[in-house]
Amino acid sequence: MEHPGAIDMTVMVGAMAKPVDQRAYDDLVVAAKSHARALGQLYELYYERIFRFCVHRLFNKATAEDITSSVFLTVARSMRTFKGSTEQDFRSWIYAIAANQANAYIRKTRRRQRLMENVVAQRRAAQPDGDEWSQLDWPTLYTAIGRLKPEHQTIVTLRFFESMDYEEIGRIVEARPATVRVTLHRILRRLREALQGDLGGDE
């Protein structure tokens, strides 16, 4: 997907595959507080990650683009006062901003059901007959996910789409790792019940 300031993704992926000095990323975060060029580099590093996260949360690419742009606008406005000093600090901060804005959008628009129906139709159309994914009851699953609290939807997305550990998720949602683990266990139990025919309500 093209966006302003896009770079060659093949080159970027190749570069990311090579060993890097974490200190260089930490220094970039510090520099971005006062230098536009450094902030632009963070934009290039994180745009696709945040966009992908928003797609998984909102099930709609156009909406995800809008929210992603809003996230980076917030980052640009607040970077000078950002208190973190490492790339880890920045990652937790920007994902928290993205999660908050995605949740606010869902609450405001009340379009979740229609968005889920669209993604179900797209997924089914893309899967060949007999594929194991096509055997899942996607309408039931997405309906169950949609009935979770937005904060719980965020935890599911960070864990299973962004592959984050409990500690990092905890930093983003401002909860202890142990609490995240227990909450996720309850969420998965609810989703399992949904697939067995019991949609239930919010935790």
C-alpha cells in the first residue's frame, strides 16, 4: 500500500532482517523529540505495523488508514513531551495511542457488526473449498469478538495478530502481565463457548 513518504518495502524488509544495534533505535527515539528527520524515520519504521494493527481491529482498510493517520498526527503533536527514551518505550506508547483511537472509533460509530460481516464475506471468498479455515464458523466467531469489550478486543489483537508477550501488552493496556494472562484466558473461554453456540455477553 502506498502512502506519503513510502519507501521500497523490499529494501526495508531486507534491512530489518539484519542484526541491528538496539541503541541506534533508542537514539532515534530521543532524536525524534527535536528533529523532524528522525521523527520521519520512526514514521517509516512504524507505519505498516500500526496500519496492520488497525486493520485487525477495525476490519476495514479505508478506516484503518484514517485511524493510522490520526495516530501519527497525535505522535507528531506529542513527541516533544514524550517521556520515554527507548524504542521499547515508543512502541508501547504508539500502540496504546492506536488502541485508544480504534476503541473510540468503534464506540462512536457502532458499525462493528457491518464491518465484521464484510470481513467474513471477504475471508470466505478468498478460501478454497475444503480449506481448514473455511470450516470455521466465522460469523459466530466475529460476532463473539464484537461482543467483547473494546479493551478485550485490543488484547486479542495484540496477542494473536501482533504476537506480543504479556509484559508488552500490559504496558500498552496499563495492566500487570499476570492480569493480562488471566483476562486473555477468560476471553478465549468466551470465544470457545461462542463457537459451541453460546455467545454470552461482555466480561
